[in-house]
Amino acid sequence: MAIPAPAAPRGPYLRVADLRVRFSTSDGVVRAVDGVSFEVERGRTLGIVGESGSGKSVTSLAVLGLHDPKRTAVSGRILVGGRDVVGLDEESIRRLRGRDMAMIFQDPLSALHPYYSVGRQIAEAYRIHHPGAGRAESRTRAVEMLDRVGIPQPAKRYDQYPHEFSGGMRQRAMIAMALVNDPDLLIADEPTTALDVTVQAQILDLLSDLQAEFHSAIVLITHDLGVVGQVADDVLVMYGGRAVEYGSAEQVLRRPQHPYTWGLLSSVPSLHGDAAADLVPIPGSPPSMINLPAGCAFHPRCRYADRTRDRAYHDVPELRQVRERGHLVACHLPEDLRLRIHAEEIADAGVA
């Protein structure tokens, strides 16, 4: 009698709970990620946004188990398909990478090996998780994936090297490599940063099409709120290694409640605002991850910190649900005051 395969775990495919990542340096301990939690279901996309140094990429590397355990302390829980990957040995995590979860890196020219053809690298990624596959089968699979991501003449391109591909084609090749083993979780770290807007739109459309086909859970790491608004179902805003706002894309992008999220939104062009209006940058710089400010890490840059009865200067705000279900905000300002301030800012900006 055949033994039935175990049932797939219900609920989100990726669950991250109280994730903390620390690096030891000669200057002190870097608290790169400090108590971040989120989840992603199959077929949905989570956009993680924030300035450089906010902890976005460190979070994604922790999910994939790519931090050096000799230099990095990772704690919390990271459940991938119901399996906790925190503390797994290198061999176990390596078996999961590529098969269950994969990553599209920010710079494909650096991620692809310059001495091997693009097709061979994709084929090798397939053979690692299919030891019985021969060279002919692996080549066929690689060509199929190059074709699937929209690279013309895939059989010919198989034998070409990364420097012979354009930037957009290299990014497509990276997507092909990431998806060659049909992973359930795909992490894309700034996948469109170095591309022009036309190619960027093509890559984002490709990711959406492939997600519909493979039903993958996608985590999109980016600083570009335009990209998030185009493809994300849910949004996590990070600052100083912490989550400051979390909810659906509709909630976070259209009804934001954290002053940092307001700053991010006001610093990018809007199709609905005054085209001649100046963009409003967030004053100051992101904090040092070795010496974070006391209280709310954003308070040195926040225009409203003095309206929190000094709590912003002393107490770290917790991520709490607001009136809308599923919308979480870490801010000491009372919700009624936040809503009133944001409404006033919208009116001042002349946005309908």
C-alpha cells in the first residue's frame, strides 16, 4: 500500500516571526534587523520598502540562510513551507535554496559567472536539484526557461556569456535561473534598479505573469514605491531595522499612517499632484545601526516627534493594529492625530 505524501501546510508559505540579525564589527554590534515579523501566501507579493540601510536586504538574506554564521547571529523563526530554517545546517539549507526558495539578485552581471555561458549556469542550477538529469535534459530545460522569460533565440543564447547580454536580458536570465526548479518562494532584491523604465515595466510584467503561472509567493525588496504600487499585494515599511508600517498595498500606499511612510510617498513624483510642485525629501539621514537613537529611531527626522508627549524620545513604539483590520503602525502619535495630520498634508499638497 502506497504511503500518501504529507499534506502541504495550510496558511502562508513564508512566515517570519521576531527576526533579529546582528553583525559583530570592530566598532560594535550592528543591529541590522530588530524584531521583524511578516508573512506571504502563495500567489501573493509582499513589497518590503525603505531607504538604504533599513534592513531590507539583510532580511531577505536571512530567509535564504546566506549570512555567515561565524559573523552573524540570527534569531527568531523563519518558516518556509512550515519548516523553520533558522539554525539549519548548511547542507539542509542548500537543498532548500533553488528548489523551495530562490533569489533574483540586484546586479545580474555580478551574480552571473563571467567564464561560463548563461545557459550552462541555468542548466547547472537545474542539475543540482535533479541529480539524475543528464546534460541533454538540463540543456533542454535551460532553453525552455530562457524562452519562457522572453529571451529571443534561446537555443543560440544558451551558449552566450553574460557580457553578451543587455542589462534587461541578464535580468531575465537571472529570473530563468531562479525559476528553473519551480520554487514556491521567490525573493527579488531590487530587480529593476539599473534598468530603464521601459525594460523595468517589462520585467515587472514578466514577474506577474510567472507568478500567475507558478503560483509562487514573492518578496520584492525595493526603495521604489512606484514599483511596489504596481505589483505588491501587501507592503512592509522598514526603518532602522524595524517594521514601522505593515498592511495591504491599498492601506499603506493610499492611507498611510506613519510619518516615515508619508515622507517616502512625498519624495516621489505623483501622477495626481501638481507637476510643477517640488518633491519633498525626508530631512536628515538614516541612523547608524550601531548607535540607534533612543526611543523611536525616526524621531530625529520626524516633524511631529514633539507632539508625542516626549514618548518618541524615550520609548520604542510597538507595531499595533489601527482601525483598519490588518493595518499595523509603530508610532506614538494617537491615530486620530495621525489621520488629521495626513489629511492636512494632502490638502496642502493640492492632491484631490
